[in-house]
Amino acid sequence: MVFLQHCVGALDGTHIKVRVSSCASARYRNRKGDITTNVLGVCNQEGYFIYVLPGWEGSAADGRVLRDAISRRNGLKLPQGQYYLVDAGYTNCEGFLAPYRGQRYHLSEWREGRNPRNAQECFNMRHSSARNVIERCFGMLKQRWGILRSPSFYPARTHNKVIIACCLLHNLIRQQGEDLLDNEMEAMDPDAQGMENPSVGTMETSDEWAAFRDNLANQMFNDLH
């Protein structure tokens, strides 16, 4: 993480099955055909959830959910100069550092001694390794709590509260010592608060942020040689 010293964590969306009325099912149907809520999860580098936003329909794009989170009065806050790691489904913009598209990225693609061929691949490799923390958190959450693996008889609004409660319990378990599920998730592929500084409040691309990512990539790649 030496090259990602201003990174404060990672975020992603995950889908959790819920029960909704027949008239709402179309909005909650995701791309796989399941009736779900799209949950935004944000964790720090130690694997604690620091922000969770359930409730969005399964048909909602991850980027739309994130825009809602940062626009809320008590939503996701991020001081300028710091950033979260996000996957390629999000916009690479100030505060949210995404990998390069069209380049190798997933952890499985770097096994068997494969080495990055250019600066962009090098960046993606290290980005993937660091961002995997949110995937491990989601994996542990669903493995531990069966109610998050299948729709319950609760209405969606109540189920959303259950999701938040499970995330809080996840944090409490980690505070008590070693989490036995952590080792099982270690090799998982990414596929399978008051603040004094002004916060990032928009999600717009910029040449400055693109150059910031390019400089990071070049530093990482040069460090290999």
C-alpha cells in the first residue's frame, strides 16, 4: 500500500435477495433476473464496514447508488486528497480511483508467475490486491448470515435494516479478535464521522485525476525494475 498511501478504503455494490410486491418486482430485478436490493458497502483497509447503503432497487447501476450516497446530507463523506478504490464499473474521478479498462485486472489473471507487461497492468494488479478487502468483507458477511443469502419473509424495508445490523455485527466480531472466516476469504477473487477538510461532493472526470492515476501507475511499474 506504499503507493496508495492516501487510500482510505474500498467500496463496491453487492446484491442481496429480497421479497417485494409484484408491482415492484420489475424495478428490483437485476441483470441476472433475481429480485434484489443493490447495497453499497464501504470498508476501510482493516476490513471494517464504515458506510452501508441498502435499499436501492436491483436494477439500479452501482454508479447511481454511489452518487446518491455522496449527495445525502449524512451520506458518504471523503476529505479532499484522499480516495476510495473502486472497480471499473465506477467513474475514475476525484476521490474514487478505478482500474484501467481493457487491461488485465482480476487476481486470477496474475497467478502462475505472470508479470505486468506495462504500467497500466502493474497498476491494475496492485489495485486489485488492495481493493479485494471489500470483496472479502462481502464474502464473510454472506457466508456468516444465511438471511443474506436468500430472501426472507420480511418486507424489503425491514430486510434493509437486517443488512445494516449484520454489517454492525461483522465489525463487532472483528473487534473481538481474529475472525476465523478471514482466512477463508483471503484468496478470494474480486469477481466471485465529522471531518475538518472539505469533502468530495461530485463525480466528474478530469485531466488532473487521470494524470494522478497515470503517475501512480508509472511509479509502480518503475519500482519493479
